[in-house]
Amino acid sequence: MGHLMLVLSPTRDNPRSVDLALSLVKKTNRPLLAVFIADLRLTEEISGKVVDIGFLGDSVSTHIEEAVLKDYEARGRKELEEVKRKAGALGVECETVIRRGYYVEEILKLARERDVEDIIVSRAERSNFARKLLGSAVNDLLENPPCPVMVVDDSSVETHDD
């Protein structure tokens, strides 16, 4: 049986997603692949805006990008350790992965590499207008999902089939 992939968010808490993933893998007796993507798109946008407004130069912005990525990865390790601890307490197999790259690309690569059957992602509640205006990595993933994707926000869980 294939993995259920839980993708943790670097920009918001994930307790509902974690609880859902643990419940599903416990119920279906399959392994959990808990993933944290240090999304280059986020850091590039931050440093790009800082350079565009003339606040800092290119070389400093590169250092800012690296510092933000390291911070994201440190938070990701902490969150993944907690997921692994909870999984262990339930007797659930859990592998953790941290990747640096572009959110959708890394999820698609991992899904192919690890025999992923379902994906759970978190999304902040925003209007559809705000998602279209600001962009949404989750929406980008849903355009061509490799398998069913469950999107968890503060008040709901939506399932999108491939």
C-alpha cells in the first residue's frame, strides 16, 4: 500500500492536517510520509521586493534568502519531529523529509519517488479573489495533481481527485 503524504506549511500551523493524516494512516494501516518544503518562491518574493524598493542590494538579499530558508528548515525539522513523535505514539510508520525547492515541483517529485496515493496540504483561509491576485501554491498543485489531494483550512477539508 502506498504512502499518505502530509505536506506541512512553513507559514501557518498545521494541527488539523496532522490530526487528519494520523487518523487516516492509523485507520488504513499505511505509512505516513511527512514533508516540509522550504519554498524558494517565498524567499525569492521576499528578497525581490526588498531589492525592488531599493531597501537592500542584490548581495544582501541573497543572504536574507539563505537566512529565511534556514529558519524555515529549522521550523520544519521541529514540526516534523513532533509529527514523528505523535505517529510513534500511535504505532504508525512515519518517514520525514525536508526539501528545499519549489513547492509544487518538490511535491510532484516526492509523489513519484515514494509511491504516494494521497496528499494532505494546509491552506490559509483567503477569498478566491485573494488567491487569484496573490497566487496560491496549493491551487497550482490542484491544477494537475498526481493523486487525490485533501486541502485542509481552518474550517473545512476539501478533497480533489486526480
